[in-house]
Amino acid sequence: MAGEFRETMTSGERFAAAVTGKPYDRIPVNLLISDHAARVLGVTVAEYQHSAKLMARGQATAWRRYGHDLVNVGPGLTGIPEALGCRIGFPDSSPFVAESPVKTEKDLDRLRVPDPHRDARLPLFLEAAVLLREEIGNEAPVSMTTSGPFTTAAHLRGTEQFLRDLRKNPELVYQLLRIATDSIIAFARAAADVGVRVSIADPTASGTLISAGQFREFALPYLTEVAAAVKEATGGAPALHICGNTRKIWREMADTGAGLLSLDDAVDLAEAKAQVGDIVPLLGNVRPTDVMYLGKPEDVRANALECLAKGWDTPKGYVLGLGCGLPIDTPPENILALVDAARTYGRWPLDAARFA
């Protein structure tokens, strides 16, 4: 079947059609390639993360190799926290926050909203986005994913202590959320100036870590503010990803004003479709670890088919993607199998019988 199919749209045209209810040649595929691009180039993650040219070239090369439909470049979960004073570790895998700057309330006085054009690696990410747009033109949309307010604030304090502070010191939490939100908005406006989309990942706001009530109090207002600012700056509402079990906060996630909800593989895509699919487009949720990383191409195709069967008729639109970020050492043949599944089973006109 795949050999009979010929793509007739660019990635940008396909993605736009899928989330606006218009016909398209096949269901789009979104892969958060992230640091896997370093593997594509054969460089270390540290080298990749400190070079705008390598980031742009890695993402463009991966896009051409795999054929996914949205190209994404930092600052990821650590870029803004680093610019706010976090020390970042760079193993030859995903960067991580090695030390948080806010040990006591007095440390708040040292925090300032970073300048996206001057501070830490934020200028590198913006430069990478410019180079990436020059490289691929209008063939595919370019997005920059950044940490959400709750996750950024948690990095500043240390996640474990931050979660304790929700009950023991909420005023400190509010102050951290305020500077985190202002910093994300400042970066989003800079991203808009270079003509790219903005996506938000807020994994620490997961229902696996906090209650629905805590989400509504501490995460929802700031996510809503960020989503509105991103839409105002870029002209498009941000995609929103929150890890883990988000079943109890799907409606709140939609209420943020996000333009697309990316769902973890811990939740049921069909259930999410029933609850909020008539409000917002959905993305997901092929299993990243046991299928994409540890599985075989036939496992990827089977899981993709399962997701397509559940999500293809989402009223507001559906994008095939992973339940979380792509593991850095995912076999290339598994990535190709995922895109091939979209071409084989997700071609227009969609037919439920094809997913049986």
C-alpha cells in the first residue's frame, strides 16, 4: 500500500490542514527529535547543544531523513532555567538541571528575567531557529519548545523541594511562577520575531506528581497567561505537552487556550478524544520507550495503527506522534516505520476499515 501512495502536500500544508479540519494527503507526524539530532550528525550532545549551526543542521538533516512534519529546536526543558541561574549537566544524553539557584527565599532577589538575545544559550537557540528556517524554507513549520511555568519554577527551586513548597510555602511558589512565566513570555516574543512557532512542555505539572486542585491553583493560571501571550506574539496558540496521567486535567489543559494537546502514552487517546476532542486537536501517543526505543519496526507500526484507530476522527483534528520525547538512541528504522505507518494507513480519505 505504501508504494501506491504519493505525497502531494508540504509538511507545512499538511499540518495546517489537519488542525483546521481541511483535507490532507496523509495524517501528519510530529516527532520531537531533540537530541537524537546529535546522533544523526555523529556529534556529542554537548557539542550539539552549544552550536547553533549544529542544532540547525541536525534538525534539518533529520527532517529530510525521516520525513516527519514539524521541525523543532530548543531551548527545551533546560534553556530558560539555565538563563535564570540553574547549572546544567551535559552527559551524552539529555541535558539536566544539576543545581538549582534558589536555596532560600533571599536567593529570589538575584533572579532577573533573562534577555533572550544575551543570556546563557538562549541566543544560540534563536540563531538556530533562523538558520533552520533558511535551510528548509516554507517546506515545514519550525517550532521552538520551551519548559512551561510550573516546570521552570520547579527547576529553580529543585523539584522535590518545590513540590513540598506547594503546601508549606505557597507564597514562594507564586514568586517563582511569576518570574518563570515572565521569562517564558520574553523568550516567546523573541521567537516570534524570528518567525517560528512556540510549544510548551510542562512535565512537572503532571497529574502523576500533583493533584488536579494543585494544577488549577498553581499551574493553570500561568499556563493560560503564557498561551495567550504566545498566541498574541506568534499568531498561533502553542502546543502543550504534560507528561504522565493527565486524565483529570484534560479540560483544564484545553482551557489554557493551547492550540494542540500532546498526550502521554500513559493515557487513553480514545478517552481524551471523547472528553476534549471537540475543543482542541490531539497529538499522540505512540509509546516512546518500549516501542520506539526497544521495539522493532513491526511493533512501531502496530502501535501507530492502534493510535490512528483511536485518534483519526478527533473532531478538531489529530496528529500522529509520540507519548513523550523521542529517546535519543531510538533506532532510525523505527522512526522511519512510524512515518511509513502514516503514509500507509493515514492517507486521505481516511477509512476506519484501514485501521482494523
